Amino acid sequence: MNLDRFSQGRDPQQEQAIAVCEQCREEIYPGEQIHRTAGGNILCGNHLCVIKFCQVEEINSDELEVA
């Protein structure tokens, strides 16, 4: 699924943004896939925004300390 609103034939001058991603500050337009956190924050469909917003740390499994 391509999330680029321009590839879907949308004209940004004719369509109003309905929200702004709280991580990357990109405008969100009707029909786009988005994420809403448990706290009600709105994030765009880019999974990297979710990872950064939630402060998820990527590590190698070799770095995992097993209890």
C-alpha cells in the first residue's frame, strides 16, 4: 500500500488536512491510514513515526539480558 497522497491523485491544494502527525508534523488527509495511541495522540501511517514517538529502542537479540 502506497501511503504517498500524491501518488493517489490527490491535489493538496483542493483537499484540507484533517490532522497533523505529532511526530513528523506532516499533514494527514482524509482516507489516509493513521495510528492513534492509547493516550489519543495522532500519528501518520509511517511506522517509523510510531517507533520514534513511543521511544522504542531497536537492539540486537544478542544484547538481550535474560533473567
